[in-house]
Amino acid sequence: MKKLNLLSIILIAVTAFSSCKKSIDTVQLDGGSINVTNAIIGGTRLNMLTTNSVVSANNTISANNYAIMPVVSGQLTLNFGTPAVAATTTVAAKPAVVYFTQNVTIDKTSRYSLFLTGDSLKAIDNVLIKENYTHTYADSVCGVRFINLAVGSNPISVNLQGSPNGSEATSLAYKSYSNFKQYPAKSVNTDYVFEFRDAATGNIITTYDLSTPYFHNITLCLNGAGNGVILDKDF
């Protein structure tokens, strides 16, 4: 059972394009994928407004949530914001508003993770990672890394429950992230309990009970408000 110290947990499963529907796979041979996490404080639902770049109908990222988007290859400008709203008999039309834009280069090997954070929609910050890690492991292991997206936070550390402070990651400043670390992923390793702490004081920020992601990689990150954990999984 998941354990949290009165703080919400956001569970994010990032599915690489190899696990997408077969109808998309054929189109994706020359494309890549981008996983977008919407962890903006007080944020709202965002859309990728450059919809001609997305190889699926999935172009929406809810607040405190994520979306995995297969994208076409080439030089792309990724625009995220709120879409235009047509006028009705009672409501005036609203134009589209772009809150974030980023240029990326996509080919068939490209996998990006984009974490959107910040104090508000008008002060969006981000971490963009071009992934180069192994998709899956041949042996009974999984990979875990950690990232600090908590706006204005002190550096954080992470430890396994019962282990010393910082045993898994030390002094991760805002927007900093660790390398992947391998953990046994056998039938006896059903879960790992991680404690996120203030690196200086050792005070616990939140505790997360991770169900072991057998043979795959995940990212656990403290979200924008510092009150949740994002899980990013690559199949």
C-alpha cells in the first residue's frame, strides 16, 4: 500500500513509443516521442498547440499529470498553452495562448522528457532531458533516478527507508536530477520505500512506496509545489 505523509502523490507512467498502439507504430518509424509533465503551481490543463507534429490524438496534459506524445521527425517547435475557444451565443471567443515554447530536433531514436514547473502559467520553468538510457534491462534489475522540481526549495536528498539520509541521492538543487541507479527487480523485491528530505535539515518532505518497475527505468521527482512525487516510467 502506498505511504504518504499527508501529501499527494502523482504517479506518472511514461510509455515509450515501442508500446504505443499498432496503428501509430507504423507512422512512428521516422519519429520519436516526448513525455510532458504539467507540474506548474496553480496550473491548468495545457495542450500541445502544434498538433500537426503529434502522431496521435493525445495532445493534452492535465494539471499535475503527464502525457506521452509520439511526434514526427524534423525540427519542431513545441508550443504548449490553452487552445482557442470558439464563440457561442453567450460567451465571446477566446484566442489560443502560448505559455511555453521550445525547439527540438526529432529523429527515430529521439526520446525527450519535458517537465514544466514554475510559480504560475506566466512564470513557467522547465527541465528538458534528451534521453539516452537503455529501454529495458536483460537482467532482473530496474533503474531509478530523482529530480527536484519544487520551486524555491532547498536542495533535497533521498534515501531508502531505514538507510542514512542521502543514501540514494544527495543535495539535488531545484531542477537538478540524479543519474539512474540500478535496483534488484526480482519476485522478492515487490517495493521500495523512498524518503525525500531537506538535505540540510534532514526533515522528511514526503515518503513514497514504489511498486517495483520490473526491468525498466523510472524517474521520481518532487513536483512544483514540493508536495507530490512524479513517477516517469519507460516501457
